[in-house]
Amino acid sequence: MPAKKNVKMTFEEALKKLEIIIEKMESEELSLEDSLRNFEEGMDLTRHCRKLLTDAEHKVEILLQSGELEDFKEAGEA
Amino acid sequence: MNEAGIYTVSQVSVYLKSLLLNDRLLQDLYVIGEISNFKLHKPSGHMYFTLKDNESIMRCVFFRRANKDLKFAPFEGMKVIARGNLSLYERSGYYQLYIEDLRPEGMGTLFLAYEQLKEKLQKEGLFREENKKSLPIIPRCVGLVTSSSGAAIKDFLTTLRRRFPCLRVIIYPTAVQGREAPPQIIEALKKLDIIEDIDVIVLTRGGGSLEELWAFNDEELARTIFKMNTPVVSAVGHEIDFTIADFVADKRASTPTAAAEIIVPEKKDLLKHLVMQEHRLKSRLKSQLKEKNMNLENLSRAAALNYTREKINHGYQRTDEIWQRLVRNLFYSLKLKGAGLNNLEEKLQALSPLMIMGRGYTFVLNNKDLLVGSVDILKVNEMVKVVFHDGEADCEVKRIEKKELFDH
């Protein structure tokens, strides 16, 4: 399934692929089967993009000399 | 010194040298002049040249020890102010200026150094557009090299969070001014460059004087930025400040806030864009389905039409056949019965009422010219018209007698 293939994609990779699919659908005369398959993949990609936009968390860390990461307390933060 | 008052060359030299070395003015001397015959002795790093004006020349030595921190490269004809001490070089008998510090006359040292480094790196292609890496639309993680105190980090993080609320940032705090800054920044860049998730690195500090921003004009830092695998955004100082780091970075932002704006889009814009793409995708499929459906309808309509036409054609043919048969039959019967036509005419004429009346029949009309078909509608003394085949007569009804002539 395309969904599995897309899991590791970055937002722009997914968006680019999505745009290619849309352009293909808009410019080429595809068979209904091909269109449906492209459509499904396109929808998977939009879901993936949306997930990337909404799932990430805001996290600010400091890279220490030792190579370890430590949370960064921003000014004005409790 | 011997008794005859005759000195060896060396003795004179030593004596002269001691005179020079004991002169306070000559031991800390500023000399202005133009550089000529400039030679950099490559293995040692010492510089040799003469300073001259319209009348005189003076030999100068600028040892590696003293020139290693020189920020610009001296060149032929350059007007400089040299500080040093005058001494004698016994081997050749020349007096020379042993330079401790050199600065360009007429413009700031830093400015000149900046211009020179800029030109040098530009020639090497470090600022070329085609060498610049493009930034990701959304970085998975942002590397940040800056001072952990100060306005730059606060401005950057605030703007970043406003535009894109969920983003991972890894900060590598460094000094951003002074001698220790360039090596620290270089190390920070190299360390962040190898963290896989980091898609973009921002190098930033707030505004300051040329001296304060000087760390970002470091040649080695410029070369480090150039060699990075991760795209680097440089945001040093204010809009008007340009540093070498800005030129070599993949993208220059005028301020820390602008850097945050460059590296992430507004989240809501992206969502809008995504919704648009989704809409395109759906509407394309929809229109295709509609199209296919229409094609199907057209096809079936065409099929139905063909069927009808076939039927009509078939009907035409049948009609033609029948017509031909009719014509043939008619023709046949006409031909057959052609002789009987005259008889037929006679028969028709015989049926004409006038012919009947010719045999003595009449009919009666009342005063409204209506045919009187029965005695029932007649009245005594009523005037009627009797019509003959050759004329008519007005008559008065005198008597009415009903007779049952025919049995109904």
C-alpha cells in the first residue's frame, strides 16, 4: 500500500509527490483504474502531510558539549 | 676601538645600532607611506617591503610573529600607517623598520579586511548562487547557533512558535563576539551538521558594531559554512549589516525574526495549501467520473439512436415494398378494369338526385328553405315550395293526411 511507503517522507517530499500525482491526473488521460489508484495515493499523501503538520511537538533543546540534549528553558516559561 | 681611532665595520654597526635602540622616538614610531616591492616569504610567513613617499624610501620587515593577526592583505601602492621600531640590519648595512602593526590609511582596517576577504571568497565561488542549498519547506528539526542569552534567541524562538507551533529546535550556544567566537561557532556548526533530523541551521546574533560582528567575518567560519551538508541561514545584526557569513550562507535573513520567518511557513498557509491540493485531487476524480459517466450516456444514447434509425430504415424499406405492391396492384387492376370505367361513370350519374327528379320526383322546402321530410312538420295554410328538376312552385297546404306507407 502506498500509505506504508509514505510514512518516512518529509512534508515536502510528500507534497511534491502529491503535486505530481495531481498534475498527472489533470493533464493525462488516465484509465479510471489508474485514476482511482492515483487518487487513493494522493489522499494518503494529504493525510500524511496533515499528520506531519499537526503531530509534531514544540520542543526546544540544548546540545551540550558532552553531546547530550537538555531541555531549554525559555525566558518567561514556568 | 683601537688606539689609532680606526673601527671595524662591525664595530660601527653595533655602535649605530645602539644609538638607534636607545632613541625613544625611533623605538615606537609611526610611519606613513606607500607600500612597494611587497614580498611575502611563503615558508616563514615574514613580509618584506619598502615604504616610500615622493623623496625617500625605507625598508620594512613584518615578521610572522607580528603579522599573523593582520586582517587584510597588504598590496602594492597601498597607503599604510606602520608602527614599529627602527633598527639596523648589520649584514646589509641598512636601517629597517621592524613593524609591529600595520593598518590601512584612509579607511578602517576591519572594513578593508572585510572587503578583501569578501573579494577573495567571491573569486573562489563561495557565494555562488548555484552552490547554495535550498531550504526545506518545513524542517523536521532546526539547529540554532547563537548566544543563549540576548535578544536574538528570544526573537527567533518567539517568531518560530507563532508561525509554526510545533517544531523541534536544538540550540548549540556559543560566544558570538570576540576571539573565541569563530572556533566555537565552527564547532557548533559541525556538530549540528551531523544530527540527522536537523534540516536547517540558523546562525544568528543581534545587532552590534563592526567589531562586535567581526566573528562572522572569519575566513575559516566562511569555509565551514560553505562545506556544510545542512543548509545554513545566517541572520547577523540588522538589515544594514552584511557579514561574510551572510554571503556564504545558503540564505541570509536580515534579523533573527526574519530568519524564523524564512525557515518555516505559516502553518495555516500550509494547511490551506494542503486543502487546496486535496480539493484538486477530489475534483479531478469527480470530473473524470462525470466525464466517464457522460461518455457512457452518450454511448448508450448513440446505441439507442442507431437502433431507432435501423428501425426507421427498416420501416422505410417496408413502406417502399408495400408501396410498390400497391402501385403494382393498382396498375394491374386499372389495366384489367380499364374498360369498365365508362360504365362506372354512368352508374354514378344514375345516382345523382337530379337524374331521379328527372323521372318525376320533387321535394318540398318550407318557408325557411328547409327540406320537409314528413307531414308531421306541416301545418294547414302554410306556404311551401315544391322543387322540380326544371323549376319550382309556391303552394299552400290545404289538407294534411298522414299515411303509414312503409312499415318501420
